[in-house]
Amino acid sequence: MLSSVRGSAGLLRSCVSSLSKPSSLSSTVSRTPYAPLARQPLLPSRTYATEIWKNTTNVDIENALSRTENIFKTYKPITPGIRHLKRPLSPHLYEGRPVRLLTIPKRKKGGRNADGHITVRHRGGGHKQRIRTLDFLRMTPGVHDVVRIEYDPGRSAHIALLRNRDPNAEGTQKWSYIVATEGMRAGDKVQSFRQGIPEGFIPGFESPKETAGLEASEGEDASSHSLALGILRSMTLLPGNVLPLKLIPPGTVINSISLKPEGPAILVRSAGTFGQVVSHEENGRYVHVRLQSGEVRKVLRECCATIGKVSNPLWKNRSLGKAGRARWLGRRPSVRGVAMNACDHPHGGGRGKSKSNKHPVSIWGWGTKGTRTRRPGPKGPKNSNKMVVRERPRGKEKRAS
């Protein structure tokens, strides 16, 4: 059996080598069919397949292996502080100073109230900062140009500097900061439709009257209404634009959601977060919106939101690298409860490191490992939060999703 296998392998090698020889050599070198391979000059076996795959690389594998180098900046570990330092790469960020007109100095209090008592622990120190005043209302209509994308020390997301095209605008009417959406770059155009769709916005069509069911009114041609509605959505549903929720179709990704028709954006403003319009209530006042936590809540149809996802989604994967970098951000050390005295913490006291068979609690005594201290939503007290349609997933529900 083994001899037959060896003979077949030798025959296969001889056939491959005879087929792979160039035509010029085949006329000069004579070979008998059963001549041993060792007596013949060894030629490189070249076939069409090997020529194709020799210079081809697996692009998917190469991209996966180089992904860390492409989206994060790492450093050569010449010091312990930068061995684990990892920062998201953001070459599009402006490296200069902010517009001073849109900033105010930040007076730090170290987590203390007016009486000088510490009400928020682990705060103090840090680098001097200036607060960027952002436009969360977006009331000014018209086209605004994105001048640049900047870093904001007061938030995790990036901010965008806008310039109003109105020649009569001056000061803060001409320049403003907003939370930048993912993919926004200098040179883009954004617009706010918070005060409604302007007349003549769609050339040749009347602005369609949006309803909860997005249906044409009586006497109106359904085809022209749907055509105008499609054109309207293609011209308004762009990243960075602000629209009332009644004009946003279900499934759209949104951020910077307001809870009052004339109020500022409150929800979904952190880096990489986004909400989603779930449904419009038929002949109702509310739109169901899924938030980043998974909670579904009702928001008034007249409230506004920004189209798109918040910028800087890699912020959560950064690594500060050393404790000193946290101190630069104004964070002070956190002391473990078991390292304190009994008068300072429920975990304190005892001989050595002792847990004393206690459930883990905070310094104020309430459970710190997932114990619920309030029950909002439908499962909570009556009328605690009537706007919550479905609570955010917890425990097994969250792990399953």
C-alpha cells in the first residue's frame, strides 16, 4: 500500500515538473518518461495559480491585525507612564486655541458646596480649563458652515465650530459651538429646522404637512405628497441637522434630544452615544425613542433632536496609562473602605483586611453591588415616571442582549 502511495506521489511530481518547464527548455532537454527525478535539473515549479497568489495578501486579516495601530495612538514604552497609554487617533482635530468669545473661565470648587463641605468626593486639582459654551437650542435657522472640529476638556465628545452665513450676524449670532456628530468635518454644512420647514424649501413642491401617520390630507394627491415627503427627507435627514421628532421617520439614529419643545438638548450627548426613533403614536402627542441605555420613553412630537451619532466613539477604549494623568483631569485618589477606620466607613475597622461577612455597601450604607434604591418607570411607584414605556435592561436581561 505504501509503495503505491509513494509511486503515485513520484508520478505526480514528475507530471507537475514537466508541465511547469518553459517551452524553450523542453526542446533542448530530453527526458524519458520513467527517468529518475534526481538526474534531471531542478526547475522552480511555477503555475498560473502560484503567480496569482504569490503577491496577494488577505486584506481582511491585514486590516484586523493593524486596526489597533490605525485607530489608536500608542507609544514606545521608554517610561512606565506611557507603556499602557492609548489614545484615539483624531488627525482632524484643530490644534489651536478655541474662540475666546465662546468660552468662560472655569472656577473649580473641589467638590465643595457653599459651606465648604465636600459633597462630591474624589475631585480637586487638575489643569486650568475654560468652559466652552455650546448652543444646545439651535434656534437660528439657515445654513451654517462647519469651520473646524475641536477638543473640549469639559466633555467626552468633540465639538464643532459653526459660522452663520447671514451677513448681518455678529458675535455669538455668527459663531457658535455644537456637539459634533460622527463623521462631521470642516467644510460640511448643517441646518436647523427647529422653527419648521421654510416656505419654498422644496422647489416646485409645497412643504408636506407631516402627521403622526405621515398620510396625505384630504384632497391632496397621494403621489405628489409622497414624492415631496421623500425629497424633504433626503434634504433634511443629514448628520448634524436639527429636526422636530414628528419629522423624523422611525429607525433614524439621533442624538442631543430635548424634553421640552422650546428647551435645550438634554439626552444623548456623551461620546459615541445615540438614540433611535422607534415609533410615532397614531393621533398622539408622543414619539417613542430608544435611548442609549436601552430604555424606551415617550417624548413630545414637538421636541427636537440632531440627526446622527455623537462623535469620538473610541473615547471609552482609551487608557490613561498612569495615575498622574487622572490627576491632570481633576480626579483625586479613591481610598478603599476596608483600609479606613470603623468610624469612617462601614467596611472599616477590624484586625487586618476583614470583610466581617457584610454585604458591600457605600460610605453612606446603601448597597453598592447593583442594589436598586429607586424604582422608576411602570414597575415603580404610581406616577413616578409615566414617560417610560420600557425600562432599561438589567441583570439577566442585559446579559442576554
